[in-house]
Amino acid sequence: MVGNAQHGQSQKHLAIRRLEREMSLDEIAETYLGDVDLILTEGYKSGPKMKIEVSRRQTSQQLISSPPELMAVVADQQFDIITPHFNLDDASGVADLIEEGLLIAQRG
């Protein structure tokens, strides 16, 4: 660890640590998060976890992830894959999909 910073308020705590190497999502969850049901991240494109990919036509005509890695696509364009698609402004639809996935995982 090269350095760190912390910030706290009455019911919140934020800690930032500079690491020697990038940690995997599993390492982060095990080290810092304990028993949680859901972790949302940005980045980790090549990791082995399910992804919700956001795509804008003006930026790219292709998806970064392969279809088996995708839980959903959020975009202003359609892709020819069998994966749930949401418009860029459909946050509640994406939230419902995530919640449904958690409920299925908890039952299974």
C-alpha cells in the first residue's frame, strides 16, 4: 500500500487506498465487503463476472463483452443477440432485472 485517505460522516465512511496491483472482484469482496448480496462496479471488462454493458451508437457499433457474459445491454441501438435490451433512460427496467436475478439466486 503506497498511501491512503479516509473521510467520515455520522453514518458514512469512505476509504481510498493506493494498491501495489489491481485486485480481482473476488479479492475486493472477500477483503472489504463481507456478506453482501450485490456488488456494482465500473470497469473489470475482462473479469469472469456477469455484465450489464452500456453502449452508445456514437461511440461504438460493437459490444465489448461476448453474449454469454452479458446479463443485459443498455443502449441506444439494438444488437442481434438473445440478451435483455434496455434503452439508455430505462434505469427502473435494469433495476428490476437485477432485483429479479437476486431473488432467483436467493431461492436457488
